[in-house]
Amino acid sequence: METILNAITHMAKKVVPAATEVSVALMYRDNMVSVASTGELGTVLDERQEAIGCGPRLDAARTGT
């Protein structure tokens, strides 16, 4: 599973023109966990959003957009 998720993040980074880092997170109820990232920055940003309770990753997960 980890290999597949890492492949997804790296493919997404290649095809999304503005992406500098890409991460994949899984959400269960109100808990979100980063499971793959193209780099340390993506992981750090995911953790920061989780700590403050807002940000684009959390907004997308909550609204489905």
C-alpha cells in the first residue's frame, strides 16, 4: 500500500503544474493521517494544518472538494 501511495503522490506532482509538494492523507471520522508525501515539506504542512485545525487539506476533506 505504501508503494502505491508514494507512486500516486509522485505522479500527481508531475501532472499538476503548480504542485511543488503532494501528499496523501486518510481521514476517518475527524482524524486525518498523512500516509504519503513527495517530500518533508508536504508532511510538515499536513501536520501544521492538523495542529491548527484548518487549511486547504482539511477544507477539501471536510467539503469533498
